[in-house]
Amino acid sequence: MNHYERFEHMVAFVLSVIIALVIALALLQLLTRVVPLLVTGSIDPLDHEVFQGLFGMIMTLLIALEFKHSIIRVALRRESIVQVKTVVLIALLALSRKFIVLNSKVTEAQTIAALALATLVLGVVYWLLRERDDRLP
């Protein structure tokens, strides 16, 4: 490896450690906040607002895990840089999370339409990138 590749590898490793710590702390916080409330029956997971909040927290962890996975691929030298396809996938996950936690009663229709259009465009871009990758030898 040349100097830049070693530097890239080191940065990817440090970032993956930091993100792993953030994910572990977020998971710990989620468990310490949610499990006691579920066990005691203080919250109803079938309540729409509670479900949105819980699922939003879980989706945030999934987004962080996918982000860490993309960095680990760089650290393991499977890929030299973070791939555009992965960034688009993470953006799609973030938009999906936004739709889950979105309160449609207070969010303007234009905002929802813009988010839907962004999701559609990112979905098409992701599909095109996959089609391209499938055709490469």
C-alpha cells in the first residue's frame, strides 16, 4: 500500500471504531429507556405515536450500522473509497425513517411531496447503479 492508501485505511478504521461506539451507546440508551417501559406496561407499542418514536430510533441504529458497514469495506480493502451506491442506499434509509416518524397532520403537503420525489429519484439512481454493476464483469 502506498502512503495515501495507508492513511485512508487508518481513517476508515478510526471512523469505524467511533461509529461502533456511538451505535453501542445508542443501543444501550434504547434498551435502558424502552425495555423498562414495555415491561411495566407504561407505554403501548401499538399506539401510533409511540410506534413511530420506537421505530424511528431503531431505524436510526440501522442507518448507522449501514454507514459503519460501508466504512468497514474500505478498511478491509474490499473497495478503495466509499461507493456512491452505498451513499444512495443510506440516503434512502434516512428518507424511509423520515417517512416513518413524519407527522402528516403538521407537515405541509409540499414537504411530503418533495420527500416523496427525492425518494423516487434516489430509488431510480440506486436501481441504475445496480444495473450498471450487474453488467460489469
